[in-house]
Amino acid sequence: MQDKGQSQQNDQKDQSNAFIVVNGVDDRDAGIYSDNFYSQRMSPMRSAIRRRLLPLVRGETGRLAALQERWRTPFLDSYFTLTAFAGHPLFFVCILPIMFWYGHSVFARGFVNVACLGVFVTSWVKDYLCLPRPLSPPLIRLSRSKRVHLEYGLPSTHTSNAVSIALYLFSYLMYSNWSISSKILSVFGLAVYLFSVVFGRLYCGMHSSTDLAAGALIGIFVWALQWTFHESIDHLMTHPSWTVVAGVVVGGIMLIQSIPETMDSCPCVDDGVTTMAVLMGVFPASQHFAQSQYSVTHGDHMGIVHYDSALGLPRSILRFVFGLAIVFTWRMAAKKLLYIVLPPLYKYFNFPSRTHFVPAKTYGNLRNQPIGRVPSVLDLQALSDSSIEIVGPQSTMDIHEKFSQTRSSRRTSLMLVPETCAEIEAKDHFVVRPGHVQAHKAKQEKENLEKKQNSLLQSLEDDDGVCELELDASEREAMERFEEEHPGWARFDVDIVIKTVVYAGIGWLAVDTIPVMFEHIGLGTSSL
């Protein structure tokens, strides 16, 4: 028994030593704790859906690794990691204001609905299912984002965005009066965009095809909803109605509150909050601007920002620069102010916080909390960074997944043992054996297999004795070693409210305030 225990300890040490981080990044991968970890914390229905989908995600790892091995080149690595930004949620939040400022308000309102609703739905589903991304190794993850591995995998937000926006642009294109050749060229461009973003998720080792299929379905649903009712939705957005405004704001707050609590520290909730907040700002701002003297009307559509090419290129460019400067200034100033004001209020009223968010009662103030000058999606350093290859276990969650797969392999071995014993029993009964020697040999072989079965059973009982919620010594040691080398990323309870206020403000500024400012500083058409 002592030799057996020593052998198991050595095996565990060998496993823990196998978890070496190469080019690892901060924080934790999401969705890869042991199965029992999730099932004991989720509702029965939520857990059942996750258990049904998890084998589909895990089963694709080998095929995705083979795809990478066959197709990877330095050029494609750079191409697909750069085009991934075209499917990032914050990318659309940043480019949407520009559509309003150059006279495409009707198109922009539909675009913002498609982009923001798709991101919110995929973020909500991700947090509900808690399914992991394909594991590395054997995959090599390619990304210019330092935290993308923290998000759950299914469904793919990039795919949802690419599909819904490509369909939305295609729908507008078919109703345009462009020439046939222009339409064909535009359709080709949309196809390249769609392929680059969607296939790039597989190439970069960030998603399985199951993730992509789920994201595509959500994208199609969001596009169909917007395109079917686009006239009615645009009417609601531009005709004054306190009922609509109250419904959007209260409904948005309720939807943000409905985002499921995650089992891991996953930033998917940030994308959901950000995009819903933008909608909460755009709806009332659109109604307010449509009633102002600066709004113009085209046909049945109101609330359009007037733009004329007679402004010339210099002033057109200044519109862009000035508008973005206002947006980024608001973002920095509002976050800084709210980091000062909100923590004392949270602490005084003892407001509840989400799991994995640091409650206000545990920290002093956030006056010195660093704030980026621009959203991370516009981080030029990340765009130019050549270190995009992420190899090996990147987090304690990767370590959990390795141990979980080891346990799963041992269970599979155990399932095979009874079949082998049964075969020996059949041979013992029905095969003619020359004398007692053969019979004794078969009996010994059967006893050895039974010992192996008992050993596996005992080993599995040891694992299940802690319900996979407690860690064995080697797993705990590997986790502690990783956490010492890679300190975690703190998020505060006030961050949800701050993002809601900041991005609702961005929605209002982009649609209403900044276009009015254009007219007062010589960048509007009233100066012509």
C-alpha cells in the first residue's frame, strides 16, 4: 500500500510538472473547471444544457489543431489577428458615432440596434452556459488581446457580429440604386469580411465550429428582427414618447441585472453592459435630436444629422477628430469622477456586488485607479505587437481542465476493464484448454484485471470524495505556483454602474450633443 501511495504521488507530481506556462498571459481561462464544479453551482436545466454541449466543444480540439498545423503562415497569423478587431464589440461602439456625423442617421440607428443587441445576447448566453474555448495545447491561440482567453467560448460574438452586420449591409445594398458592378464588388467585399472574421476564429484557435454555428444563428436572428421591423423601430426612436424612453431605460437596467452570474471571472458581462448602455443612450437621444432645429427629415425619416460635401475635406476630417476627442474626454472624465463618487456610496449603503467583483467594503477609494485614454480595441500598441502567439496553459483554469481530462481518461479506462474480464470468463467457459496450467494462467490473468479494476475504483473514489470542488495536492500546488507568477485582474463592484453611465453617455453624445456642437463651432452646414 505504501508503494502504491508513493507511486500515485509521483504520478501526480509528474502531472503538475507538466503544466508549464509558455508565453502565458494574466488571469484565468473561463469555463474549464471540473464538470462537478459547474453542475453543483448551476440550476439543473443550465447544467444539463452545458453537459450536453461540452463534448461537442471538446471533441473538436484535435481537428482544430490539425487545421492550424496545415494552414498556419506568418502572413495569415498577422492577417487573421488584425481582422479579428473588425468583429470586436467595442470596435462597433467606436465607429458607430461616425455614421451619425456624416448624414447616415437612419442607417446608423439600425446598425447600432443590430450590433449592440447581438453582443448583448451572445454575452448573456456565454455567461449562462460557461463553456470553455478550445484548449491550448494542442491548439496555439493567436490573439492581440491580452484578456480574450478569459471569456467563455460559446457562442462566438465575433461570428454573431460579422453575420448580422454582413446581412444588414447586404439588405441595404439590394435596395440601393447602385450599379450592378458596384453591387457585385460590394458583395465580394462583404464575403471577404465575413470569411476573415468567422474562419479567423478557427484559424486563431479561439473557437470551435460549434461556437461559430451558435454565433451565426444569433446573428441571423438579430438581423431578421431588425430588418423585419426596421420602419417601426426607427419610428419609435425618432418620435417623442416618454413611454418608449422609460421602457428602454428600465428594460435595459433589468436586462443588465438579468445577466447570469458566472462561475469564473469572465469579462463577457462587460460587453453586455456596454452595448446595452449604448442603446439606453441612443434611444432617448434620437428622440430629443429629432425634435431639435438641427435635425433634417428625408422622406418619412426624422432625426438626421445634416452633412454636405460642400464642407470640404479639412472640415469633414475635423468633424471626425473633434467628435472622437469629445467621446474619449467624456469617457475618461466620467470614469474618473465616478471612481471617486461611487465607492463611498456603495460602502455606506452596502450595495450587493456580483461574484468575482471586489466589494466596496474591502477597499478604500479608487482615486488612483488607472484609466486608459482610449478603449482597448483602439490600443495601437496591441495592433502593432508582433507577439501574438499564446502557447500552453495560460491560467489556473487551464490547469483545472488538464486534471479534469485526466480524471475523464481514468473513468474511460475503468469502463473498459469489465469488458476485458467478461472476455476472460467467456474464454474460461467455452475454450478447450490443455490441462490445469492453462486454467491456472487464465485465473491469474482474471485476478490481475480485477485488482486493476479495484485500484481504479479506489482512485476515482478518492477524486470524488472531494466532489471535484477541493483540489488534490498536485493540482493545488500547480495553481498556487501559477497565481504567484501571474497575479489576477481586479474588477470592482462599481464597474457595472460606471460602464452603464459612461456608455449611455457616449450614445447620447454621439447622436445628439456632438452634432449640435458641430453647428456652433463652424463644422456644421449652417456655416455654409
